Amino acid sequence: MRYSSCLFAATLGLALCAGDMVSAQTSSPAPTKRELQRQDSEECAKQVPRLYVEPFAECIFKRQAARKAAAKQEKASRRAERKQQAEAARQARREQTRKQIEQIKADRAKRAECSKKARAQKVPLGQRPSFVTSCSTCIARIARPGRRRSTCRGSRRSS
């Protein structure tokens, strides 16, 4: 019986210590207005006796004004950061769109060149789409540096 009560007390003590450790590790939420007013009142009471109402109230107002200015500055910095991030994202989208447009223009130029070759070689109309497709892939392969050039139908190799 005596050992069971000691065991219970030890278990209870461990549970309380573990609970305190867990609550110490978690971040506390921002203080409420009442808590901030209490802190201001305590700090101002250390500086000015409460019997002097005007200096005490002036001290509290100064602390509140300083806190509001700091919050306003923080809000402005967050706004500026969000604005920079949005501008960076906008610039990235513009660059991506510009690259896509350049790629589309290059593809159209390749197809136009292949269409001219098909007309020059007098390829029948029914075979032109396949000719243009094979020709444009051939041009793409030839245009890549460092690759072995292959002979493609309708393309002229330069020796």
C-alpha cells in the first residue's frame, strides 16, 4: 500500500513535468489587448507613480503609439515583400510567355520553309502534310548543334 501511493505520486509528478515541458516548447499566441494594457500599466507605474494621472496616461499613450507604429511598419514591410514576390512571378510569366511565342514563331518558320520545299519539289497535295511534318522534324534535327546530321527527304545537306 505504501509503495503504491509512492508510485502514484511519482507518476503524477512525471506527468506534470512532461505537461510543463510540452507547454514550454509550444509558442504562445500573441498577447491580447488587455495583456498589453496590463504590461504598459506596469511599465509606466515603474516610471511614474499612478497618482500623477497625466504623466501616467501620457506614458501609456506613448507606448501604445510606439506599438502601433511598429505594427504599421511590419505591415508595410510585409506588403512590400508580397509586392516584390508578385512582380517576380509576373516577370517569370512574361519571360515564359515570350519563350513560348519565340518557339511558336520558330516552328511556323520551319513549316513555312518546308512548305516552300514541297512546292518547289512539286510534292502532290495529298502527301504534303506528311512531307512538311517529316521535313520540319528533319530541320529541327539538323539545327541542333553537336548532333549527327541525317539525310532527310527534301533537305539539302551541306558538305
